[in-house]
Amino acid sequence: MADISWQISIGGVASPTDFTDRCQGLQVVQQARFMRHRSGRAQITLENYDGELTPGGGGTYANTDWFEQGVFISAGTADVFHGIVDDFIVNDNGVYSTVTVFASDWFSVFGRATQNYVVNPGQSVWYENVQAAIWEFTSDSSRQLPALGQTYGITPYNPFDLPASLDPDLATSTLDWGNDYTQVEAGRPLADVLRPGYLAAVPSAMWATTIEADSGNAVYHMGLIGDQLTRTDSGARTYQFRETPTGGQLPINLLTSGFNNDNMVNHIRATIQETSGGSTNTATINRADQGQIDKYGKRSLTNDAAGFEYVAFNQPMTDTLDNLIARMSQITYEPEQLTVKASSTPTASVFNDLLDVTDGFWQVCDIDYTPTGAASTTTGSVIVGRTINATPRDTTIVLDLLPAANYQSFTLDSDVLGVLDQNRLG
């Protein structure tokens, strides 16, 4: 049985207050969906028998401005959730009192941040890649993220000093934010710009990870995966799930499988602009798998963000769209959710790694199980979401999965991703 040591802290990023002793339970819901921007959220129930947390009640925290506080949830060495308080509810019958604290990850704030200035026709603004574009919206000069007790809230994705991401190949991508004939209006939310301009056109995934104090600022971090969709960083790993786990393996407490019909895409329509030699051409590109359309009808993904040019890894846009259709046009029967309990896990360190917001996402799962009425089956999946429920009795993780055969790429010497005629080369 894995013994999970939880810590719940609320406050400034440098020295938050430990509320673990008051915690009755928590839930964390996080997503890193393919080509979709999603925010994570945490819900924490705290004891308030002594009234210390009651606003205006005369207790230690009676006058606390909860909405400028960070929330930091960890389990041992694993950073499970970092975010910002967005609701604070007191449940009180006059005798028994609890407080429910809700927090959202920094993508919720970052998604509402806005372009600070107009990019006029004739004024071209370039970013090396999407990390640098995010940095422009959240840099110390923009000041659009909570400072959490520090000088500024910033991201480290300075275009002049980009750190290694979870996918180092991202440094070879380019994003044209504006061109000679395009105006980007001031005040547009970042989510409204990135969704059509990047996430809807390029195979990718992104999610908020941690917040840390560094050099007097609150620094907000993220995970970002490029078009190969396979992690190549030092933290990349394969989690093994078994019905009867041994050391280093995780249990299958419940496995839900189904057909991925809802995720199928067999047609993409993208509108792009290309500037070359002082002239700009607008083109609408349609790519399709006609055989799949004939079988199931047209399932379209549309990106009409005219004015945005994206050249993915120096490949033509048509190649990028064909990559998408190849990954998303097949209906397969695969694991969709997998439930794991700490009380059934023989190795605590592996369960802790799975809880980590960086090490637990977009990782490969090697799942070996025996379906009712069928022979033993081994399949590969990738983790794209999770719901964590923790009480004094147990900790449960429900993982959201996608098939690794479609959402990862060929990797030499890998038992899961190195299968010829199954894993994609790119």
C-alpha cells in the first residue's frame, strides 16, 4: 500500500501557510487535451470549527484577501497542483463549520490576458515559437499574472532565452503573429488568439504545471508538447499497469474502454495567409480522408484564423494537416479511463510520480489486462487528463487516456512505441 503524504498550502508563493492539518479532503481535475486549451481546478475542504477562517469573524484569517493567494498541493516530492484561489465558501450551521476553497491553474488567468497594443498593417511581430508568444502576453512589462507576494507574475519563456521544454524540437517551429496585411487588435484575449492560430492547426498539447518564487518574481511554468506528441525530456517514462501489480507497477482498479468515435476527424479546413516578396496570398486548404468520409460522414475540424501563418517544423501546412487526419480519422476500441488507488499500489514512489503535474501528463501507459470473455491484452495509451480524489482513507486517480498508436510517434527500442506497422513515424 502506497502511503501518500499530502501537504496543502495557501498564500504567497515564497512562503505559503500550511493548512494540511485542517484538510478533510480534496479533488483535483486537470486536462492536457490534444489541440485543446483546458484549465485545471482544485477543490479543498478545510475544517473551521474554531472560526479562524470565517471572514470578518475575528480569527487569524478574518481579514485575508483570499483571491490574491496561491494554492500549492503536493504529495511527498510530487507537485500535484499549483493555482490561484477563485472561490471561498463557508459552510456553517452555527456549530459545525467548514470552508471550501476552489482554485484554478494559471491558464485560467493567462487565457483572459489581452494583447496590449495594436499590430498594424506593415508592422510585423515575430515570435520564435508559441512559448515566446505566451511570454509576450505574460512578461513583467505586461504584468497580467498575479504576483503572489512577489514583484511580478511572469513566465520564463523569454524569446531571447527559451528554456528546454518537454519537447526540445519546438525550438525549430515558427509562428507569424502578424504580417504586412493583418491587424491584430489590442485587447484580444490570449486564448482567442492561440486557439485558432496555433492549437487548432498544429498537433500539440499544453498544460499549466507549477508556480515558483525566483529572483523576486512569481514564475509560472507549463508543459508543451509539439507535433510528434512524444516526450523526449529526461522525465519521459512508461508507466506499467497490471491487474496484479508487482514492484514498480501500478494497479488496474477499474478500466473503462470504448470507441473513440467522438474524437474522430476526417476533414480539416484551414485558412492561412502567406507573405512573400512584399505580397500576401490567402489560401483555404482542405485535406480529407475520403474513404473515412464515405463510411462515417464528414467530421470536420475548421481553422479560419486568416492572418496567421504557421510553418510546423519547416513542413508545409498540407503535411501538418495530413498528419492530423492520419492520427484522428480511425475509429478504434481502446481504454478511455483507468482508475488507480494508492491502497492497491505496492510501490509508493511510482504512485507519487503519477501524481506529479509534470511527470504525470503525456506519458505512455503499458496496460496489460484480460477483458471479460477475451484473451489477455496489452495496449499502449497516453495520459491526457486526470481526476484526483484524496481523503484520509485513500487516494484515487482516474486517468483519461488516448491510444498511443495515434497520439505518439515511433520510438526506437520501445516496447510500446517501437512497434512497426503500428506506431507512427511522424
